[in-house]
Amino acid sequence: DAFLLQAREPSQPDGDVTLVGEFIQMPDIAKHVNCGGNTVSTVADKGRPVRLGNLTFTWRSPSESSSNSIRFIASLVAGGEYHVLQSKQLTFNSFPSSLRGCGQTKTCYRECTTSPTCPVEDSTFLSTITIREGE
């Protein structure tokens, strides 16, 4: 069994794709793969027997993107069969996320280990929920 995982912007009309973000944590059975000169946006198994299940990856979005959506693609070989799994298009949110508008136009929560407040990039967890009028 084997896998390959990527985060992509929508495909271009010519079929080209742009890989985005970086996988910053992955299981020991995974490694980064250089695709199109990007060395951190694709992960694959290390080539030894892989048990596909309960694998956790941490991905960080880029600080900016030329698109407003991202999709995760997983290519899997399991039991001698090839499968491609795709997420729905996800709305792009840059990292680190801005705290601008917290308490006014969006609800924000962050967890800091160093003090009651910390810079966004030093938080261990950050969640923002945008509040839209009429909803």
C-alpha cells in the first residue's frame, strides 16, 4: 500500500496545478517529496509496508495565495487498487490569521502557552469565525 498527499489551488485550463502550503508534521512513515521544485507541499510514504489508517498530518496554509480556494488530494494504492480522494474546495485563509476585527466582525479564540496573550504565530491553536449580517 502507498499514499501521496497534496494541497492544491484549482487546476489551470492547461491542467497545471499549483501546490500550496506546507506539511509541518507527519507520521514517521511519511516524507516530503519534491514536486515541481516545491519541497514541502507534498508528502508520500517512505516505501515500506504502509498500513493506511489513523494517519495524522499537520498542514500550514501559505501567507498568501493567487486563488481563494484550496483542495486536498490524496492518491492511494490499497489492496492492489489505485484511488484518488479529493476534498471539497476549501476557502483560502492565510496563516497566520489576522486578529483584526475580533470582537467586532468575527469571534476569535487562541491558546497561548507563554502568557495570557501572544502573537498569532506563537499560538498553539487559533480559531476565527466570521460573523455575517443576516445570518
